[in-house]
Amino acid sequence: LGGKEALGLRMFLFSTAMAQLIFTFTSNFNNGICLQMVENVPFCLELANIVINEQGYGIDSLSTLFFLFGFSSLLVGLVFYLLGHFKMGRVVYFFPSHVLVGCIGGIGLFIVITAIEVSTNTEFEFSLDGLSYTFVDNFPLIGVVLVFEVTLRILIQLTRDENGRPRYPLLGPIYYICITPVFYIIFYIFFAILGVSSDDASDASFFFPSLESGDDGKSSSIIDDSLFDIFTIVNFSTISWTAVAKSIPTIVSLTAFSLIHVPINIPAFAISTNVEPDMDKELVAHGWSNAAAGLFGGLQNYMAYSNSVIYSKSGGRGIGSSLAIVVATVALFIVGPTISSYVPRCMAGTLLLHIGIDLFLEGVKDSWGDYDALEYSGIWLITVVMVVFGMSAALIAGAVAALSVYLFQSITHQNPIKGQMSAVSLRSSAWNRSVEARAILEDKTTGRHKIHLILLQGHIFFGNVFLLTDAIKSSLNKMRGTDEEPKIVILDFTSVLGLDSSAAQAIAKLKTTMHNKYGIVLSIFVTGSTDGFPCEYNLSGELSESIIGKLSGQSCGNGTTANDDDADDDNEDFVDDAFACLADEPESTALLSAPRMSMSIKASTEAASSIGTSMKQAVLSSGIPSSRVCDTLDEALVFAEDVLIALEDSLLLEDDLNETTRHFKMHRSPSTESAHDEEKLLALRYLEKLCPAASGDEVETLLRERHVSGDVLWTQGSSSDCCKLLVVGSLISSLEDGSCLEDIAAGSTIGELGLVHKTERLSTVTCVSDRAVLFSLSRENWEELLKSQPALANHILHLVVRYLAHRVQHVSNRVLESRSLPV
């Protein structure tokens, strides 16, 4: 087809000029150089092959091909624009590095092959005959290119500084410019001796053929009818829509590959020029430049890093210089086809060969030692596949390589177990227990040493779940028969991001193994969220021992069973029946089935907690459950501590249960004088737990307060003028930004740090229950106690020290939970 070479050259120049013009006014850089995206040439060749297979050669196939070029540029521009417009610039950083490096190496080899084909005017084939024809039969052509390339490599090596960096960055561009005059000098001297004419040299393919402008075979003049062919070549009536449909996968691959260059070029050039880049703005600029080129059938373009660096180091910058480049490019667009036939092939061949070798070495040589064996194998896989099977196949190979690396690294490098420890390291929030209960928990043979905590992390799936289960079994084996052998195992899934069905089923089997083989009394599984485990499999159901089922066979004294039709409703009758059950069974020894100190603040706190209380008594009368699922780690730790106490002295928990029952009865009863007396007794019980040396005198110094839901006791930053003991109801502590919340249950003291040290309030405290009763110690009474009753004040100081000591111990849990807020 006559004129196709001129079309190709002008396509490159048009896309380059369009990009340079748009970037002049839309980019943050004032010294960038834009080019047609030469890395996409393999995709363009693939599109050309698809069209040729459908329509053959001719003007109709050229129309289809130019439509595909323009359409692909429009699509690339649209993607760039949308990424920038919606502030999604960081998305372009998600390409795996080794896949990108593999593509660079493959492109390098592809350009080397292109250099061979351009230099010899042949089609390179990976066969013995193809190699022989290229390097033997056409040795004079390829030999000249090799001489120029070797000479350039030697010059670059000789001009490096002591640090190994090129001393003269303009050496390459100057060298390429000198190739043409040097070739002509050698040509006239050498060929004159041999008697070879210029026509003979042209026939031997030492020069590019004259670029014809049309079917008449006439050479292009400076201005003729062929000047605007690239804008008029598309004829929608001759487009092969079958070829367009078959080209969609290649266009999608081209679009994806086009996105790779921006996260390399923009940040790299920003570092070189000390400019703060706005990735979103640069993406929008790329969008406009590609869309403008695509509207006229042009190819994709971008800001080229290497050209921009050379331009910047040469002092080029500013709108004026950039517009001058646009003018020069437009001039070449007009006269380029005319002068191109005077350019020797060895100049283009040397340029392509040098760039191709550099890119190939950057991909496979410079990356050696920067990646592990699997990643480096993926680099070679992508490089080879790109050369042998094309760009689309290489991107598929890249996806396979990336997924393989992710799978392998998830199995080998990311340990699903974050850590293992006893509960001595991670304390629960249930710190105000009785002296007897604390003695049990602090004993090495009966206490927290018997709780083994396993923290999990990351994605747990079929590939690494066996590592998890084997590690847990190994740990239990090592502890078997020793003082460290646990009775309770807690598996915390708070930091687990994902769990597939195979892993979930393996976890369910692990629970059975721990009980049957290792004699674990209780296994607790922490979801880390009220939404359950991060998987579709019903793991919560598999791991939970049904409490409601245990309630079904037990009846209360008044004939009411614990699983009445409305058992799941938070209604008044159910709560009353629950307390009736408690009253009718004073001899029951029930384990608390829900923690007391870490109750979640829900819409109906009192009703939910009351139902939990009735379930506690019913479960314990049937024995200790073998497994349990908890929402938070603290909930699991509290429950595990309750089990240890129940195993040694269940009466301690029965007393606690009776106290909890009395708390809720007082919460529901009207405010009477007898109720006030019970509140004082309960306050004294709490103080005795908090400070065993406490006496009834402390209660007499406290003032009773009553609050309702929504009342704010104090706000963050306000002055500390009192401390309070919560006897009835529930409070919540929060930071001013609402990022952290902590519920405060009955029996807790608040504000003691501010009272003693006169600091401002560190959080906001709000009442969330319908009714709350607190006993408050004002600053005036506190200062009076220090003077008049120092012994009594010393008890309160002991309380402050012990409470703060607990919070320091408990603060280690904050890596997993938003607890331990200062109140």
C-alpha cells in the first residue's frame, strides 16, 4: 500500500505534538517531554495482524486499523481521566513490581528483535534458517549496527565517573545524531573504492525506501494531498466490525499496560527535578492528551522519563520552550516523510538495539538479587512469553506470576499465628473480683497460667491453614504434662482479614482435636467483630455449644421454661421469669455464660443483660460448656477467668451471680429508702473488692447521685472535681472524636486519677442505661479527708493505685481492642 510508511511516521509525530501541547498547560511539570507511547508498539502490531487476518491488505484494512488506534487511545484517555478525576491516583501503584519488571524485560527483547528487523529489512524468525538468514546472509546490514552499538557501549563505559555513573548524559543523543554523517562519510569513501553506487546501496537496504504518498508511487512533497491522510483514512462504511470485536481483548490489555508507565515516569521525574507531583492532576493531563489524539485516530502518548530528564538537564523549561518543541514537531510532521529516505537504517537500528538491550538488562540483570527466586522466575516467564507469544499472553502470564507469588508468600512468609502467650500477659477488664477469686487467678496451678492465648493474623486459607493447625498442636504437645499445660485455649481472630471455607472447616476440626486429644476443658474463639468470622462458612455455628438447647430441658419453679416462644425477645416477662428461676434454685452452681465487665452497650442494655444473667445460671447448672464464640478478646478473657474460678470454687461465682441479680433487681425497682440502703450495701461490696481494707466509713463520705439515659456526667477537657463509684446502671466513655468507646459496668470507679492529680478529664462519660446510681466523692470532701481522716484517705489512695495498676496491665490489650480509655 503506497504511503503507509508516511502515515506511520506522521502518526508518531502527531501524537507526540498533541501530548506536548496539552501537557504544556495541564501538567505540574514545566520541563516534561511527551512522546507517542512506543512501548505499545507490540499491541499495535497485534491489532494490525488481527485486521490483516480479517481484511487482508488494502485501504479498507487501513481504515479499520486506524479506527482501532483511535478507539484504543480514547479508551486509555478515558481511564486516565477517570482515575484522576475521582482522586484514585494511588490505584496505579497496585501493579506488582516484579510483573512490571518482567514486562520491561520483555519489551526490551521485543525492541531488540524490532531493531534486527529494521536493520536487515527482514522478518525475524526463531529458527535455524531464520537466524542464518538474518545474521549470515544479511551480515553487512546487521554488522554495521553492531559496530555502532559496540562503539557506543565502549564510549559510555570509558566516560563513567568514579561512582560508575555516566559522566556525560548527552553522549547518547549526540552519538545518534553523528551516526548519519559518519555513515555517509564512510559510505562515500568505502563504497567509492568498491565502485558501489548510492542506488546499489539503497537496493541493498542500507537506506530506508522513499516514502510514497499514494498509489501513484510519487514521493511525498512538503505539502501535498497526503499531508492529512491520517485524519481522513477512517471510513466507517469499510470498517470490519468482526476485527474490532476480536481486538477487544488486545485493546483491554493495551489499556492496562498503558497505566503501568505513569507510576514509574511521574514519581521518578519528580525526584529528578525536585518537584512535588500531583498524581491525580498528571493522570487527568494524560487523559486529555490521549483522548485528543484518539479523536483524530492517533496513538497513545505519555510523558517520557528519559527524554524529560535530558531536556531538564539541558536547561529546558517553561511554556515558551515547550511550545517551541511543539512547533518543531509539527514541522517534522510536514517534512518528515520527505527527509526520512535519506536516513540510513543503521541509525534507527542502533537506536532501537541500544534501547532494547538497556531495557532487557534492566528487567533481568539489574533485578537480580532484588527479588526472591519465585519472583525472579516470574520476571523471566513474562519476558519469554512476551517475545514468543505476544503482549496479551505476557499480561496473562504476569497475572499468573503475581497470584503464584502471593499464594507462595502467604504460605511461606506470612505466619498465620501472630503470637502465643498465657493470660498472665493479657489481663481482662474484670479486675474488681473478690480476694478469694483473685487468689485463684494468680495461682500458677489454677489461674491465668492455664489460659493459653493464640493471636491469629492475615488471610487464613487452604494454603496455610495446615501451618496454623500444626503449630497449635505442636504447642499443646510441648506443654502437655508440664506446669504450663493449659485448661483453656483462646483463638483470637481479631486481626484475621479473610478466611476461606477450607480453613474454616479445618478450624472446626481443630476444636474437636483440642478437646479429645489434648484434654482442653474449654476452647474460646474470638471473632473480633459483632458480624462474626470473615467467611461465608457458618463457623460460629460449628464452634458454638448451643446454650439455648441446654435451657430447653430445665423448668423453673413456676413451670416456666427458659426457651419459651418469646425467649429471643427482650421482654419484661422473660426477665421476671429468669429471676424467678434464680430465686427458686439457691443451691445451683452456675457458670456465667456472658462476661460481666465487658457488656456491649446495645439499644436495650438492661434487658439484654438480664437475659444473659438467666442464661448464666441455667448453663452452669448443666456444667461448663466445651466451647464458646465471643465478639471481643476481653469478653473471652473474662469468661475464661470465670471458668477457672468455677473449677476451683463455684460458690464464688454463685455469690457474684447473686450480686448481679441484686444489681438488676435494684435497677428495676423504684427508688425507696430500702432500695437506697441496698445500694449502699452493694457499694460497700464493690469497695471491698476494689480495696480489701475498706470499711463502711468510706461509703458514708460519698454522696448518692442518680442519672438517666443521655445524661453527660462530664466532658473531655473539663476540670476534675470528683470521683465516682458506679453501683447501678451502665455508662460509656468516649474520646472527643468518637473514635474510641469503652463501656463502664457497675462496680467500676471513674475520675479517681483526676481527683488525686488534679488533671483535666481525659474522656467524656455518658449514661446509657435508663437509670444509673453512683456514689460521688467531691474534691472538697477529699481534701477534708486528707486532713481529718488520713487513714481513710489512704484507703482511697490504695484504690487509685490498684485501679491504675490494673489499667497499665490491661493496656497491652489495646493493640487488639479499643479498651483502657482513661476515665
